Amino acid sequence: MERHWRSVLIVSILAFVADAAVNESTLRRHRYDYGLFNASLELSTEVMATNIPEKEGYTVQSRHEPHLIRSSVIFGLTKVANESNVSPTCHAHLKQVQRGILSKQPWAIKVLDASGTKPSGFVFGQNYWLGSREACRGVQGPVGITLSRNYERVMHYSILTQSAPFEMDYRVIYLRHRSPWQVEIKVMSEQVLHIGLCLPSACASEEVKQLARDYVAGGSFAEDDIFDMQPEVLYMKDLKLSERFYQRLTFRLVVATVLVTGALMLCAQQLRVAKRGDEVDSGLAPVESEIWQAMDSILKWQPLQNFVSCFDVAHNWRKISATRANQPGEIPIMNGLRSVCAIGY
């Protein structure tokens, strides 16, 4: 009887070991298959990044192309681009994006996904077709996450590791529409579409504006047919601060206002210290002491003191948060209601 139980125990252990070996071999086979599949995707992308597609007449046919031309603005721009309306580098990069989308290359699919398309809610004023700026940045390089391959996934791992063969930028193009199928509010109404696009950096903003004009004028914009938009390209932004921004008068006025306000706040602090009778140069370095003395001499003028006192942050905060005891003839809740009404209205 004891020998029989030993035999059963040995057979059970051997069966468990055999099952574990089969599962491990299956897991290795899955990892091997995924490795081969993603390696083939990376290899095909390397082929797409070469100069082979630059040959004349090279095209990639896809049954999705007619739908993409009418539904995707970024793909439509790649179709209307030619060597006469954009630079050679921009033209080559746009055509490479087009072929990558049709061939379902992971980096090109990410470009398509990052660019804006029409969301729901247009009738009630949804004019922001922004796509994803962060997703466009993710096209530039591998995504910084790691997934364990010990689990079976249907995803293509190359969407995490594959990057565009050239620099990409996120930009926003603005189109005015005249659709009668959108609720029009006369107060602060803005019938302007904001469309985010993930575009090659080699394409200048003026080139993209011209491509957008050609695209909407060619009748390929599906939303124009459905909602009678009659789109008109206004301008384009690359969401970057240029040198002209720092040279604008408004920017300089804002900087000057901030500096003057900060200086007046320091003067108000010095004036408050002087009124308390504190020593001017206690705990100050020699240079700082000279600065405070110069400020103190300037603040001797009474009208200037009254003006500078308005910038005393500590004094103003005490006035805002000051409370007093209620008088016998007052109703406390009325004071609170007056405060709430003053803030609300």
C-alpha cells in the first residue's frame, strides 16, 4: 500500500513538471513569435526610411486611401503636396508620411493618430479638433514605458519603440467656417476651427497654409459636404515663442510693469520698516544698506509715501482679513450676505 502511494506521488510530480515545461515552451514560442513580428515591422520601417520610395512613379495603393483623403486633414495635405507648392525636403517628408500611413508603419500611424479629426458636438460649438500634442512628441522617439513580454498581447510592440525618420512638429491651423448647422451665439461667437496637425519640421508654416488652402478648395474635405462649412484658412501657429514675441511692445510693457510693481513693493516694505523706527542697516550688507538709505531719502516726500503705501502687501492683507465685533444693532448674517454679494456681483 505504501509503495502504491509512492508511485502515485511520483507520477503526480512528473506530470506537474511536464506541464510546466510545456507552458514555458509555449511562452518562449509566443515571445519568439512577437519578436519576429516586431522585427519585421522595424525592418519594413527601415526600408521605408531609405531612398527607395524617391523613385519616380513609386506609389503605395490602399483601399483606405479614398476614406483617409476626405476624413483626415493630415493625410489630405500629403496628397495635395507637390514639388511646386512646397520645398523638396518638405515634399519628400510628406510623401514618406503618406506611404507610411498606407503601409501601416507604426511611426506613421502615430502621426495620423496625433493629428486632429472632427469630434462629436460640432452642432453645439465644438470647434476644437486639436488631436494630441503629447502624442506628436511621442513620434520623435521611443516611449518611456516598459511592458513585460511574459503576457500575451495583441499590440504591436513597435508602436512603443519606433520613431519617425525625421523631426516632427505639432501645429494648429485655423479655419473660419460658415456652417448653418452650428448653433450661433452672437455674444463672443467664434466660428473658427482649430485643427491640430503633426507635421514634418521641414515644412514651413506658409507652405502648410498653402497646402490647407489647396485641400479645402479641392473639395476633398468631407465635413464641408456634410455641414456646408465653406472653410477659409486664416492662419497657422506652431505654438513656439519666436524672436518677434520678445520684440513686441506689449511684451516689453508687461515686463516693465512687473519690474515697477516689484520695486514699489520693496519701497513699501522699506517705508513700513522706517515708520516702525527700526535701524536701517541692521543685518544688511554694505551695498544693501546704501540701497536702503537711498530709497529712504527718496521716500521722504509725503505724496510719494502715500502712493507707495498702496503697494504694501502685508498691510493690505491685514486690511482684507480684518474682522471687528458686531455692534448691538447689527445682524451678523447681513454682513456675510453683503460680502458674498460683493464677491459674486
